[in-house]
Amino acid sequence: MHSNTWQLQEAKARFSEVVNQALENGPQAVTRRGREAVVVIAAEEFRRVRRVTDATRPRDFFRRGPYLDGVALERDRSLPRGGDLCDS
């Protein structure tokens, strides 16, 4: 069994094995110059992670939901009310 970390040169030479390991044993990290550069993951796992990530973005959450049907989302562009906050 191989570790889940591959040096770039080795990953290039044995790419099919890297892919097989990702499918069977989970994410496979590829290092370049001694530092983790990329991770190879199964497409199904990528889609799952992407769905979770997208679902947690507030912008996307509110765009998807029916919560704002009929609600005007424009701000009041009129000038602020007059008055001096320092008056007692």
C-alpha cells in the first residue's frame, strides 16, 4: 500500500495509480518542491464537497430560497434626515 502523498515526478509517472488510490482510499496529495501543491480526489467526493461549500455561502443560500418572494430588496436612496445629533 502506498502513502497518500506523492512527489510530483512520481505522480506524473504513476498517474493511473494515483487515480486508483484516490478512488479506493480517498484523497491523494501531490507535492512540488517539498510542499503540498494539489490533491487528487474522486469526482463524486469533489461534487459532494462543492455542494456543501456552495450551500454555506450566504449569497447562494438567499438566492436559492423562497424566503424573499414578494420582498423588495432595494435600499432607500433618499438623503438622510436633517438634524444635528449634538443638539440637547
